[in-house]
Amino acid sequence: MSRRTSDVEATPHRRRVVIGALFCVAAVLVVAGLASTGRISGHPRSRGTGDASRGYHLPDPAEGDRIAASLLGAAPAGPSSELSSSPVPTESSSQVEPLPASDPLVAAPIAATPAIGALLHVAEGEDPEHFCTASVVRSPNRNLVVTAAHCVFGDAFASDIAFAPGYHDGVMPYGAWVLSRIDVDPRWVADRDPDYDVAFLQVRRPGTDDRIETITGAEQVDFDSAPARPARLIGYPDDEDQPIGCQNTTSAYSDTQLRFDCAGFPNGTSGGPMLTEIDPANGRGTVIGVIGGYQEGGDDLTSYSSYFGPDIAALYDRARTAEVSPTT
């Protein structure tokens, strides 16, 4: 059951009643019609170039400029020093924050952190609304974000999207960042294989040459790690303006899927990180998964992630080394 994106996407998976063959035929026709316009994923078709069969897309820069200006209500934001009165911690330590299991195992509101934020739909002429979660991760270009593939590719690559790190209460304290490149595994494009429900996004802030990592800091990302690790799961519900979190130990659902048992992660939390090895000096840690994978996220009690193994590592390597100018 897909519970982690907008209700537009989730509703077909949440229905539990089978009425009969005639209804099923009608439902198939409705779904086919929605898929033809990109409504199943909740996104319009994207403007830009790229090659879906190879799993990458380069959004139209002019569209990105429009999105950023729309979010800010005027010209794109000024110098990065003007973005937030709350400095991002730069210190680090050799300590690791203990992550005991939450009691009860139910997600609860937590404070926003700079490197984790919300993805927003910014359709022309409509109010923006957040629909998924994403995290800044380390990369040579210092401009990379990770989320779930189903957040950015339904029947086509997504359009009208921006990333707001540290988002809370309708505020974007570290600016609005638009997409300059999307990378997903071609096997996700081919048939939405849940083992590849991960996407890496290169982002930029129009009107500047800022690199997001230098402004928000970045999480580490780890591959081929042990399946059982204490972790904090974080996401933005689509009807709330602050993140929620829960702590537990991850486990293997299969060789290609991680599971995280904790109730209360609703629609909108897709793409949220499973974060471990958190440094108490700066609040940053290591991403070992993102909400997605099996059932495109999970059910009312359990969240899943595609396992970050060799295939996701190869996707990360492709995305982090791709040459895209931050001002393009």
C-alpha cells in the first residue's frame, strides 16, 4: 500500500473493497486516463531534456527560475548569508548519539534540521504544497539530495518541484532550491521495481552559485551496511508543517529491502531518511535508507526502504559525478 506521497497517488492503493468485474474494468479505464496525464504520481509531465530509458532528466532551467521566484514571491533569494538567522552547526565530534527505541513506537513531532526538508509542488497559478521528504547528502559537487524515486518519477519525470531544507511552519529558512538533474535507476523507470525506489537530485538556487551543502551541511550516506542498526526515521506529513520522527532498530525485510517498525508515518513522508550514527555536536548523521521500496513506503505500522547495496551505490556514484552547473 503506497501511503507516502499525496492522496492522488495513494488512493488507488488504499481501497480495500472489491465490488465486481464491471467496477474493475471501469477502474482500469480511470487509472489509464490518469496515468496518461501524470496524475497517478501527482506530478505533471516534466519540461526539460534527458533520457528516461537511462534514468536521468535535466529539468528546464527557465522553469526552475519561475518556480523559485514563485515560492519567494519575487526575485530569487539574495546571498546565502541572508537566508537564516540560525547558523548551521559546523563543529563535529567523535561521539555518536544514542538512539534508543521510541516508547511508544509512534512517530511524534521533532525539530526541523537544516539538511532535511520537504519537496514542494509549485504548479503555476496554484499555492505550493509539500508532498515528499528529502535530505542533502555529501557529494563532490556539494549539491546532491536523496529521496524516493516514486516522488520524482511516476509515468514521467516530475516537474514543478522545489526543495526547502529545514522547512517548518511554512518557512523556508535556507531558501528554495530547484532541480537541475534527476537520477533514478532505469529499472525503476521500466517497471517501478521496489528494489530501486531511490532518486538523487542535483539542486541549485537560481540567481546564485551557492552550493547547498555549504549552507545546510550534509548527511553522510552508507552502502552495504548491516541491516540491523539503531536509526531515526524522519519525514514531513503532507498535512503538517513540521517533521515527525521515531527511533528504532532497522531490520532486513529481504535481501533487497530494509524495514523500520514504528507507527504513524503518513502520506508525505516518502523519501524521508533512515538516519544513523548521528553526531550530537551538529545533528547530522548517515543515511542508510529512505522511505519507499516495498509498497512504496509501507503501511500504518511499518516503513520500508530499498536496501542501499551495490546498485544504489552505483546510482549515487553516477549522480554525484555528473557535471551540472549550479547556475544552469
